[in-house]
Amino acid sequence: MLFKKLFKLLVVGGAILGGATGCAAKAAGAEKKAAAPDAGTAADGGAASKDTGGGASGW
Amino acid sequence: MIVREAWAFRARVEREAAFRFARLAEEISAFDPDSPVPAMMRKAAEDERRHLALCEELAGGPVEGIAGSDRIAPRSLGPREAALYETVAACCITETESVATVTSLLSEDALPRVREVLHEIARDEVSHSRMGWAHLAREAGELEVGFLSRWLPSMLAGAAGSAFEPFEAEMDSPELLRHGVLPISRKRSTFVHTLREVVFPGLEQFGISTDAARAWLSERSPAAGGAGLR
Ligand SMILES: [Fe+2]
Ligand SMILES: [Fe+2]
């Protein structure tokens, strides 16, 4: 119950604040998109396999 | 002792977030000048500095440093993708988890000053989470955001910290709730439920697969349990 409310408040509410162009475009599937440079084609070749990401520490 | 350490850790989390949001505001406005998100990020950076002072108060004094590292995006990503990575990790995941944690704490009987602090923080964390979903919604219309899928386990590991590691019995004491700290078993279940019911469905809505993230989570919490008592 609480989680359903959080989903609406945060995810849905946030997307609306963003202008929702993204959402609408996504649903329509019509928007032209740039490929992310990280589609497995890192410029630094071999180093890519060691490439690591992290997370943001939280409470 | 556990209580003070928990609030000191939170103080470092708040400082880390303040740095990150101030930087992301500049990065995002460089490629998306019409976005409402940079203004929200600047406001969030101010909020986090205020939260830092509140956490220091409950930690019993000044706290140095940041909790993790300021820049968390993989180096192979371009600037725009890196900003999206950080925003998803910090806002869609970590701030969403913060809202759930603070809400959960507020449903318990905390000491009066602790309650006041939690209330003030709860109000702000809602908008910190929303600004992440706002940015993701905008970027999903411009970029192929599916590249984030494979990075979700790294983001989750950073957000979870030591939550799934073995713990001392005192870390699971219900007495912690009065001081604004979730007993570890409750912290885990809140973390897991928030991912499964809010964060994962949210990401999937934008076409980001959560298969790797769900596998990561199942390994750690077969029944939302994780490692037990040390
Ligand atoms: Fe905060
Ligand atoms: Fe925050």
C-alpha cells in the first residue's frame, strides 16, 4: 500500500515534473534517439572491461 | 554508539549528495538548458547542507568527509550518459530508498527532536527522488537509456553499503527506532521492497531492463533476509 503510493508520488509525479516529453515519446516509439556511447564500444578498448561504476551511498 | 555512528554516516551521505547535486546541476544545464531539473538540483544541494547540520547535531558533533565517492559513473560513458547514470543512482535509487526509510521511521515512536529532524528531511527527500525520475523521463525521449541496465547492480551495491553483511545483535535492536535508526532486518526489508515495488517498475517503465538488478538482489536476499547474525 505504502509502496504503491510511493510509486505514484515519486516515479509518476517526477516524470510529470520533467515535462513528460520523454514518457510520451517513449510510448509512441517515434522519437529519434542517439545511441549511448557505452553500447560496448568504449574508446579505451581493453580498459573497458575494467570499467566500473558505483552507487550513491544512502541512509 | 550505534546511533551516533549511524547519524555520523548520514552526515557524510548528506555532504556527498550536496557536492553531487551542485555539480550535476551545472552538467545537466549544459546539454538541456530548458530542463527544470538543474534548479531542483541546486535547491537539493542546499537542502543536503541543511540535512548535514541536522545529522551532525544527532551525531553529537562535527563530522568530516563524505560517505563514498563523489563521482560514480563509469569512465567509458560520455558526459551526458554519465550525468544520467549519476542521477539514476543518486535520485531514482538512493533518494527513493531514503524516502522509504524516513517514512518507515516516522511510522514509529521516535524521540521528539528526532521526529522533528525526520519530518524536515522527509519533506525534502521526496523532491530529491522526483528530480531523478524527471530527468530520466526527459532523457528517455532523447537517448537510448537501456545502457543503464548492466550498470544497475553496481548502483545497487553502492546504495546498499553494508546492509546485507553479517551484523552484531545490537544492530537489530528495536530500541534503535526511538533514535531514528532502522534495525538492520527492517532496513533490509525496506530496501528490498522499495526496489521491487517502486524503483524496478519505475525503471522498466522507461524500457530499462531490471533482470541483472533483480538477480543481484535475489542473491543477497533470497527471502529478503540476507546474511544473518555474526
Ligand atoms: Fe538529505
Ligand atoms: Fe536527499
